[in-house]
Amino acid sequence: MQLSATPYEERLTAPRSWWVISLLVGVSLALILLPFGTLPLLGGLVGGTAAAAVVASAYGSPRIRVVGGSLIAGEAKIPVSALGTTEILDAEQARAWRTYKADTRAFLLLRAYIPTALRVEVTDPEDPTPYLYLSTREPEKLAAAIDAARTAGV
């Protein structure tokens, strides 16, 4: 397997504020359990914080990678040879492609807390997916990595 010329990897981690909210969930649960004593209070604090942190971590766990001639976005894996043009979307364009311009057949790796995105056309005639919409903090680098992997595979 040949590695792409410009390997790219990005994890779509949850923002810092979500971790603060996880702590506040634990504090809230601890306050609810306060009338039952100190041990339930501590259990609520630890358990509530841990449960909320697991949810935040799971939601922020998808990765986007360009490696070995393939684009791997979340659970989707597609060879770069089946990809067409890339379109870098700023915050306003990304919102448009998430809402009224969206195609129901498209693959969306969407994270609302990431304002920018990359839209990648799928050129494989066997694939009914018209394009990939990928939330990314660095759409220019992702587009460059896809183009580099495509030219390296030719």
C-alpha cells in the first residue's frame, strides 16, 4: 500500500466549553443527591461528570484522514480516485450546504461546532452519493492532501 504524498489527519474534537458543561452536569447531579448524604453526593459528582464526558468524547471522536490513497471520514472510506473536485466552504457557505442546498443522498460528517467545511464531489458512477460534506477546521489542508493523494496515485 502506497502512502499519500501529504498524509492528513484531523480529529473533530468537542470544544472546551463541552468539557465545562460535563463538569456542570456532575455538579448538578451531586446537588440533586445532596439530601441523601455525602457518599451519594460524591458518587453523583464523579458518575455524572464521567457520563457527560464520555458523551462529549464520543461525539467528538470522528477522524478525517487521507492516507494510503484513501479518504477516511468517520466510518466512510473512499479511494481518492473516486473523488472529483473539492470546494472549500467558509462558515456561510457551509451553513447553506447543511441546510437548503443539501442533497439527501450526500454523506455528511457534520459537527455544528465547526463552522468551516469541505465539499468533495464523488465521481464513481456506481456510488449514488453525489458529494461528501466534511466539517473540518482546516479545509485548505484537507483539499491539498486529497489533491496530493490523487496525483500521487496517478
